[in-house]
Amino acid sequence: MNSSQVINIYEDILATTHKMLVAAQNSDWDKLVKLEQECKRLTNELKINAQEPVLNHEQQQQKLKIIHQVLDDDAQIRSITEPWMEKLQDILCTSERKRNLQQAYENGHIFY
């Protein structure tokens, strides 16, 4: 993999995280999950090629700028998804407690 290909992958990751942010803003969770998988695939491409080619100064600056933008997108996505995930976890816990109570109640009727 040459330096241009590395930069192209970073740009693809950035484009994907922008799409993820839009999906999160639109509460399109299925699309967000699909895009997250695509982002993971792209980052794995970088990991596979652990020996990254030497980037010139301009490419290093471009890579740094892209990484900052990706981190910014990630922070915005987390600010949207984390409260939603906490709410979902509360719903699941409440459902589990109701089921446990219902099972305990039903089991109690068996003994009468």
C-alpha cells in the first residue's frame, strides 16, 4: 500500500463517519450499524498494512486533519447514541424485572 492509498482510506473513513453522524441525527439505527461495520472494515485495512508508508509533510498534515474530524464526528455520534442506549437499557431492565416478578408470581400460584 502506498501513501496515496493510505490517505484515500483515511478519507473513506471520514466520509463514512460523516454518514454515521447523519444516520445518528436521523435516528436511523440500522443504517448507523451498517456504516459502523463499513468503518470497521476500513480501519482493518489500515491494520492489515501495519507498515504504513512514509508520508510526506503535506500527507501527514492531511492525515492529522482527517483524524481530528473523525474524532469530532465520533464525539457527536456518542452524544446522540449514549443517552438513547441508556434509555434502551432502562427499558430492557424494566422488562426483565417485570418478567422475573411475573415468573415469581406464577411460581407462587403453583404452590397453592
